[in-house]
Amino acid sequence: MTSAPRGDGNGRAGGWDQDSALARAVLSQQSIAVMELDMDLRPVRTNGAYAAMRPGGAGDDWLLEVTGTGAHGTVRAFMARVAETGTPVVAAEYPLGPEGSDRMVSLTCIRVTDPLGVPVGIAIAAVEVTERHRAQRRLSAAYREAFEIGGSLDVVHSARDLAAVLVPALGDLAFVDFPDDVLQGRDPTPGYHGAEAFAARRVATKSADGEWPAGLVRVGELVPTPPEPLMPAETTAGGALVIDEELGRRIVGDDPHLLRRLMPEGMRHALGCPLHHRGRFFGYAQVYRVGNPDPFGEADVKLMQDLCFRAALAIDNAFRFTREHRTAVVLQQSLLPPAATETAAAETAGAYLPAGGSVSVGGDWFDAFPVSSLRMALVVGDVIGHGLQATATMARLRTAVQTLADLDLPPDELLTRLDDLVQRMVAESKEPDTVGASCLFAVYDPVTGVCQMASAGHPPPVVVRPDGSAEYAAVVPGPTLGVGDNPFEVFSTTLPVGSVLALYTDGLVRRAGGGDDAPGGAEALLPAELAKLVADGRSLDGIAAELTARRAAPEQPADDVTVLLARTRAVDARDTATWEYAADPAAVHDARTDVVRQLEVWGLQEQSFATELIVSELVTNAIRHAGGPVVLRLIRDRVLVCEVADPSNTQPRLRRALSTDEGGRGLFLIAQLSTRWGCRYGARGKTIWTEQALDPVR
């Protein structure tokens, strides 16, 4: 270990004045501007670099007049503080030059003392850091713009966003290529399977001067594939690849055609990076420097990797959204009934328009299905939320409605039972606030023309009568499903033949631009709009399509739109027959006689035997167990309906009698002779009904 030579106390060692040598070295170098000042902050001496750094129009003491306030205050203020306290200031950055200039300078200031330690002044060194600040600002701007990548769930839009950030943040020209799997909406398989397997197509380009070079691959064109053995590993493993002209030529194998198609004329450097996420290769992005001779630095490579990672994440999110959206749409469409149905009660048509954008498909549904005695059930509902969870909830509620309707429950009781189900779903859910629904259930009877309905927090339907008048049905909405402990009210109205009943979800009236509570908004205009469409003679399918199309906002809609239309029909009076009997066993014979006679009038002698047995059993049971009066009704349509009403509320049950039993085979016999049978309850008593299939041609 060699010790430093001893000095003489005046900074000299071995005849060498170290202080003087250091001062000469500092003052003579041309990289760092140096100025020495006395204790009153008057300039004593400067070096050549100081003069070279001087802004245009500034005096010799320009450093003292640097404007701006940094972490240490103004330049003059921190110089005075250093002179007074001796505490140095290191690398304090200040703007250099007039206002609006982007030049920046880094200042380091120390106090100078004589050999006895007495302060004699200060020295300040200035280093221009303009380029570093420009690079930092450029990178900061690029990172801010990177947040725009992935704002859309469209993969091509994400590619354009990425190219727009790469130029001018990193270079003069940039492109993004996608394999066909990505462009066609197929999720790429994990891993890299060779350049040929990922034949790419250019989807986005950006040029600093707005003109894409004529020879390079353009948007929409297939990208020529470089020789596979020469493909760098970085392009498949997720790392960035820095390319100079020599490496670029080696990658394309010095093929003149590939050089012209893949390398811009005058290229200095290129930086490429794959779009790689969760083991899947989504594409490749590259940026060129043509006018800028500076090679890409570590910060540039890090920015490129971050931008490409964000773009790959956005593409992966788009695919995941697409998969969920497609699954939800398929699930929901499979659960919705046919768009149009025709029965003896009504002609129906429905339309469903899912919400667009990131909110995905929702939980709206509609249904139209026959119930007993040729009646038609109409239901429309709206589940809280969107996506698969809402669709699954919708599926459960739709199934429950059909099951409860098959029990012939009145509308208010059906909604009460449905409310109990939703309350159980709320109790089971980890997020109970996201479970709930509104629902409107209606039943139309084509024999009487009466329509009964009840609402659980759902908008009232619109009724358009044959005379052209239109109004909202005066149904009183109860609480939404899941609230519980509140009754639902039944609203009854008689609909003339040819009336149109329109059920819908609130998305239909919220799309018109003012909300469903806005005066003069879509809700107020809907009855007149429907009346006009009906008066124009359009089909129900056409009306439903027109309503949803008119409500389609130019921006992404926030809610689904569901419409269910029903045009009422009626059973001809000649196709019904009704009798009333006293509670007398002799009435059974009269009932059989009346039925056989009526079937002969209708030309349905083939059904006489089965119908006579059904009527005999039902009337006998009613007289024996319920008393009178007993009402028998036959209805002829595509099926033959037989109804027996009595004042009892006892539930009939089907059972298999033992060989030793003397009775108990009646309902079993009825089930064998009819295609469907059931029991429904009214305000007083019950009605047991059966259906028998008829030949389509009567």
C-alpha cells in the first residue's frame, strides 16, 4: 500500500502544487461550465465551457440570472446559502434560457476556503441535461399515452393505439402485425409453433411524416416470412430485439425482396418486441429510427417491452371478453323462446337487443307460452347486472316462471312464489346487492277476452286497441323481486280481438335520450309510437324490430332492450259449450248425453268415447266430493278442452290404486285418455281440465 506524499501545508507535494493543478484542470476542461464567485456573489473567473453554454443574449453573469425555482429555491438564493453555511448543493436542475426554452442545466455548488480554512467564495459547476430531460419527457408522455392502449375491446384498434404511441416516442416508423388467429377472433394456442404457423398480416402502421414508405408492407398485406433458422429467439420468447442494419440484413438472409419489404431505406436502428401474454403469441410490433442516428438505450427497450405487454394484455382481455360475451349470448339466446309464436289466444313476436361494449349481455328475458284452457302466458323480466351471472339468474327465473305457471297460479301468487325464490338466491349470494329482478306476468284468456296481469317493479305494458287508441295498462307495480313481505296486485282488463299488448324492459324507453322519467321522453311517446306502427299494418316482427332499431343509440348502449308483442285472438262462440248441473248423481248421465251430442255437432265422434269417460269421471268426483253447482265446459280448437269446475278447493292427486282397491282409478284413467291435464284455482273453487289432441284438419 502506497501512501500519498506529504505536502508542505500549502497543497504542494514533491514540488507539485495540487490545488493549482486541480484548478487548472477544472477550468480548462470543456465539458463542465465552471464559475468562481467571491463571498458577495461577484464573478471572479470562468472557463471556456461556461462561455459556450451561455444562452443567446445573456451577459457574463448569466448563471446568476437563471430563472425558475427548484427544490433549493432560486439559483442566487441557494448560492448565498452555500456561501453562508458551507452546505453544498448537488445536481440542482433549473431551466436554461428564455421562457419557453426546453434547455435544462444541472448545478452543483460548493464553498471555497483558503489554506487556513477561511471562506473566500463559492464555485459552481453547470452541466447541460437538456437531452436527458427531453428523453424523460418523451418517455413520460409515452407512458401516459400507453393508458389509451386497450381502451377498446377491438384488437385492431389496440394495434393502432400501440403504433400511435411508438411514433414519435421511440422512432420515425412503426408497425404492428397480427396472425390470422387473432384477426379472426380465435384465441391463439399457447407456445410458438414456427413462423409459418403464425403467418402475420399487417394491421397498423404509423409514420412521423404521415407517409408510409412505398416499398414496405402495408396495412392489410401479408408479411413475408424471414428464413426460420435466422429468426431471433427474442421474437418468440417475449423479449425485445435491438436491430442495426447489419443484423437486419442477416435476419432476412440478404434477400433483396425481403430487404425492400421489411427494411425502410436509410434505416439506422430498429427495435422489435412480440405481443406475448400468458404463453400466447398475439403478434409483433417494431419501430424504426431513420432520421435519428442514436441507438436504442435501456430506457427505450424497457418502454418498448412495457408498451407491448400492455397491448398484449389488452388483446387478451378482448379475447376473454369475447369468449364470455359469446357464451352469455349463446346461453341467453338458447333460453329465449322462438321470436314468433301463434296459438288460439294470440300471435306473438319478441325482439332482444343486448347491451354493447364492455357491459356485455344482460339478464333481460321474455317468454310466451300456452297454459291451460287455450290461455296464453306472457312474461318479461329484467335481472340486475350484466354478463354470465345475470344470464344464469335469468335462466333460473325463467324456468321458475314456467314451472309456477304450469301450476295455474294466478299472476299475483306466481310473483309471490318467484319473490321467495329470489330471496333465497340473495341469501345464497356472496354479493347480495347484485341479485334482484323486475318482472311482469300476464295471462290472456281467448274465451272471455280477459287479461290478468301483475307487476314486480316492472314498467306497465302498452295496450293498443283495434280502434287505434293506445294507453298504458293501469297495473299497480309492486316491489321488485327479492324485497319480500309485500303483496302484488292483479289488474284485469278485457281486450277486444286484434288488440296489441306490448311488454318491454326499461331499456326501450331509456334509449331515447332523456331517461324514462323525462317529460316528453320515450316513455310518454311510446303509446303513440306503437299505435302508429300498428295502424301502418306492419307485422309484429316488423314492429318489434323497428322499436329496437329506433332505440339503438349511436354510442354503446348501457342496457338491454327487450320487447314482447302479442296480438289477441278469440275462440269463436260456436267452438265453446257450457252446462251447469246441480249436485245430483243423475247429472252425470245428463253430462254424458250433452257432451256426446255436442261432439256430434262438431264432427268429433271419434273423441266421443274418451271424452264421455273423462266427463263421467270428473262430474262424478265433483258431485261426490265437492257438491254443486258443477260447471262443465268444452272448448274446441287444435285440442279439445274439457273443464269441470266445482266449489271445492281440494287438490286432486293422481295415484296408482291397488288391485284390491274399489276406487282411486279415476284420475289415472283421465291421464291415460288425455294428452295433458291439471287443476287450477279461482276466487271460489277449482277447475280440473283436460286436453285431447285433435286431427289438424277438422
